[in-house]
Amino acid sequence: MQKIKAVMATLVVAVLLSSCAVVRPGEVGVKQRIGKLSDRVLTPGAYAFNPFTTVVIKSPVRTVNLEIQLNLPSKEGLNISSNISILYRIEESRVPYLIESIGNDYEQIIISVFRSASADICARFMAKDMHSGKRAEIEAEIAKTMAGILEEKGIVIEAVLLKSIQLPPGLYNSIESRMKAEQDALRMQFTLEQERLEAERKVIEAKGNRDAQQILSEGLTKEILELRSIEAFLKLAESEGSKVIITNGESPFLLEADD
């Protein structure tokens, strides 16, 4: 008799536990009773239900990171291996519609839409673009295309990230060589520009010296030269020591006498 009571108690506990669902933070739940989905969205908390007629389907509404690896086509027809992160979330109010129209395995739909969008968009770009500054443009275009298809179903695409791009070895070396050549060309252009500026500076300097000499020569008139000659005689006369001055009356020629 005691064994029967223990079994019955165990069954009661099992039924009670199976008739309670806990919806955790970051997810919502929807009750499905005899195959029919309820329109009510269950927010985080504990809920009782009849385990014989009802199940609670849970779905995350937080941002989910879906990681996949895929070969992306390029404009040249190459297949570029890439690790991709798709950041998405489900609109809380659209969870019942999503489960009813697609089911709970909606990530396969997201991957299928990504394959289609990436094949269309990546085929417009060269392989080197995926490895350079155009990667952000490619990511944004793919995310925009996916959002146009999935948002009406309640799936919000927050971002598409091409985390790693593995180019064929030959192409990678070619891109490196090209980038090095472009850097060398920029360096040479900078050097030539510096030399051009230096040449212009020297021309301006030479022109300034020429103009100064011209102005000076134009200013040395006969009267000024005679005045400078008189000033030189006066300074010689005032200086100490004996001197011999030979002159033609216009310019002095000085000989210092021995002490």
C-alpha cells in the first residue's frame, strides 16, 4: 500500500512539474493548444498549462549571433571562403505569426535568404574589394537586401559581418604587390612634389636677389658714388696711423705706411 502511495505521489509531482513552463529573460512563449496557436505572447515568468492538450513554444527575442561559413562568389568568378556572422532578433509581437508561417526552425530560412542575397551582391564586386575598404559596403548591401525579405515575417536583421576573408594565395600575393606599388607611387609623387616646391623656392629666391641687385645698381648714381668717395676720405683722415692715399679725385686707393 505504501508503495502505491509513493508511486501516486511521484506521478502527481511529475504532472505538476510538466504542467508548468518557465519563460526566461530574453525569450517569449506561445501556447499551442490542440495544434492551435494562441495570439497571446508570454513574457518572462512561470505559466501553468494542461500538459495533455497544450505545449508552450519558446522563442528568443534577444539579439542572436548566427555564424556560418560560406564560399562567396566574386565578379571574376572566384569562390572566396568567408566566416559570416548574422546578427538578428525576432519582433516580440510577431512571434505567433512567425511560428505559424515558418515554424520554430526559422534560422534555416535566414541562411537561405543570406545565400541568395550574398550571391547577388558579392558577384558585383572584385575579390580584392572584399578584402579592402569596400567590405563594409558589401555587408551593408547584404543586410539591406535580407531585411527587405525577412522584416515582414518579424525577423529583424541588425548586421551582417564578413569576419574573415580567405583569398586564393596567388590573388592575395597579387593584391599585396599592387598595394605596395601604389604606396611606392604615392611616395614618389610626394618626393616629386617636394622637389617641385624646392625648385620654385630657389627660382623665387634668385628672382629676389636679381631684383635687389637691379634696384641697387639703378640707385648708384654718379653723385652718390662721389658722396661715398668723400665720406671714405673723411674716415681715412680721422683714423690713426700714417697712410698714403693715391687717388684720381674720384676713388681712394689706400697704402698703409710702415710704423
